[in-house]
Amino acid sequence: MTLLAVLSGLSTKILKGLNATLTLALQVQEVLRKDPLSGHLFVFRGRRSDLVKVI
């Protein structure tokens, strides 16, 4: 099995909670044209570049 890690070049607003995670999953689908349930890692950085979120 191959693992793909995609680092988004988009700065995003990192929020807590399920709704924020679903918003990032939607960005994966619409902007990156990838399946968020594919088993790959998608890494987002916060606007100040001090936080990251992995889905």
C-alpha cells in the first residue's frame, strides 16, 4: 500500500471541532480534486503558519 501525503499550499483557518474538519475535507474534494477518504494524509497549515491540521 502506498501512502501519499499532500501538503496544501492554501493557508486555512484552523478551527476546532468536527465542522472545521468537514470544511477541510470539502476543500480536499473541491480544490485539490482528491478523495479525503482515500487513506492519504492531507496537511493544512494555519494562516500564521504556527499550526497544522492533518486529515
